Amino acid sequence: MRTIRFYSDSGVVTPTTRSPAGYRLYDLDALLRLELLRTLRELGMDLATIQRVLDREVSVAEVAAAHTDALDVQIRVLQVQRSVLRAVAGYGSDPEEIKHVYRLTQLSDEERRRLIDDFVEGTFGTVDADPAAVAMVRAATPDLPDDPSSEQVAAWVELA
């Protein structure tokens, strides 16, 4: 009941009328808005966005697509954090190593690519190395996947 009163006081779902005793009364449209509001809240959407949907400023499909993209980013972050923690748990890291591992996973793809390029240049050199061989090694270097295993995280740490 408090939740409905909050949404009513916020202007998201307005009562249709009031009873003689002052109680708020809602019609079917208001109940349908309340049901949609509750569903979108359970899906993690904020009240301001829901208000825009209810006011028909944006469609449910547009909001769902944007929310899905945001969730994809959050899932990626959580997967990397899980992989780091598994890697750390697997080889009993000290606090300094944990910070190093986590910072490594926070690098952008471009920063990680630069790290690999530096490794390849340090290993093969740039003057005497066969350019075709260096290009092959660079092309064969893997990217850190969205959900890296603890072994993949450990390999990236070793490269770093």
C-alpha cells in the first residue's frame, strides 16, 4: 500500500478519484500503469525512465534496448571480476599482485593490444626481425575474452 501511495504522490500513477473518506481510488488504466511500472522496476529500471515510458515519450522497446546494453556492460564487468577472483584464489596471491591483476583486466582492448605489441617488439625486435613473422605473431595474439578463465587471466598477468 505504501508503494502505491509513493507512486501516487510522485505523480507516476494518479488516482482516478477519491472516496468520500479521502481514500484514493484507481480505475483499470491506473492499475495497468501500476502493473507496467512494477514490472519495469523489477527489471531494474529507474523511476524517471519509467515515467517517460508511461508518458509515451519513449517506447518500452527503446528503453528495453538501452537497458539491455547497460546490463551487458555490467555482466562483462562481473565476469571479469569473477575471473580475477578465481585466478587469485587459485594461486594465493598477495595484496599487491591482486591489484596488479585487477588493473590488467581493466585495461581497454587497445591498451592490452599495445601491451602485446610491446612484448612482440621486445621479443622479436624491429630491426632484424622478419616483418612477415612479426605480422603473423601479432595476428595470432589472442584477446582477453569477455569471460576469461583463471588460466587466461594468469597468462595475461604473466605477459604484463
